[in-house]
Amino acid sequence: MNRTQVLLALPGNWSSAEAVSEQISLHSEGYTMAGLLLLEDETGKAFTVEVVERDPALAEAMIHASSGGFTPKIAKGLARHTHIVYLIVDVNDVTDIAAARRAANAILNAGGLGVMVETAGVAYSKDEWQESKEEDLALDYSLLTAITEEEDAYVSWGMKAFGHADVAVPATLEIEDAIHVVHSFNFHLISGGSMFGDGDSFTFEDGKTFTVEMGEDERTSIDNLLHNPFGLIYLVPQTTEG
């Protein structure tokens, strides 16, 4: 797996940056904050954290990026947040992804209101993020990636968290088929399936075959948090003539 980073933003109502550390010690269930580090007591794993004062733009972005899990009450709470904890996770393998979800849970337990996955442009309420605490790669994938409909394609965002390129399929596909193809191909990659090169074919269980076209991620600038340095894979449907 390619080395990469995940960036999560967690707004909350804390009286000060020092109060964040205090609440983590009291309520995080196994974490300690020491300066710019959040330490997982059991494993010794360290995460970089940065605490900043409120940013109204973040609350607006989270509501916009939510799939509908923010009730009016939650949205009002987000708008009133006092501080933001940015959690930076160095990822070397999929166990680090699971560790990132646990660390975010710790901050939520200490007063966080929700999670913005800055590297995928998707946001969750506290209840959505903590719906399941089981170690599960499929759940990690669902939380750290998103699919959007563009003018001529359906594309994924956030696969760089797993050290892989994002995927695009033509908008000519039915939306259900497009989502299935993108999710299935992505999960094949992150779960250790065979890798593909430019011009290779990928066949699904239903017999539909796509040609793999490797490309650069030109959707955003290189300095944008959503930019995927591992590129963008285009899956082109193969047609059967006869």
C-alpha cells in the first residue's frame, strides 16, 4: 500500500484548547493528548492533532457535504461550535485506517459534534460515524470515500486514504450500475485484489467488462486536499458486437 495521509476535522464545544485535552483524558476511553499528539494508550500509536478556534465555513461545508444525517438540532450545534480538532493520520496499511476511525471516535466521545473527511469531501454526524465500532474494512471504506455525479461521469473521492487512485465511470450508465461498478472496483483494490495496468480488462460477476484507462487526477489542483496523487482510473464499458 502506498503511504499517504488522512485528514479529519472534528468541531466541538470546548471552552479552550486545553479543555480538549482534559475532556479526552476524561471521556475518550483509552487516549491521551500530549501537546500536538493524540496517543492511543493500548497500542502506543500516535496521531498528529491541531486545535484551532471556530470556523463558520466548516460548519456550512459539513452540512453541504452531509448525505442527510444532520438534523436541524445537529446543524444548529455545528454552527455554534467553539473549536476544531484536526486529526492527521499517517497511513501505511489498512490497520492505520481502522486506527483513524478509533481516534475520531475518541474525540467525538470527548465532545466532538461530527466528522468532516477533508480528503474526501464528505461529512458525518457523531451518530453516523459511531453507528458501528466494529473493525470492518467495508465500513472504513464507506466512511472515508464518496461518489459524485459530474457532467460526464460518476467519480469517487477519497481513495487516496487507501493509497489508490480514484475511479470514474461514464455518466451514460444508470446511476445504480455506476455506483455498483465504482464501489466494487474500489473495494477490490483496497481488499488486496489484483492490480491493473493501462489497457487491462476488469470483469464483474454479471459478465460486464470494462477497460482500465490510467490517468492523472486533474479534477483539482495539486495543493487541494481532495487531489489524489495516485491518479484517476477510467473504467470504459466494453461493448459486445454481434
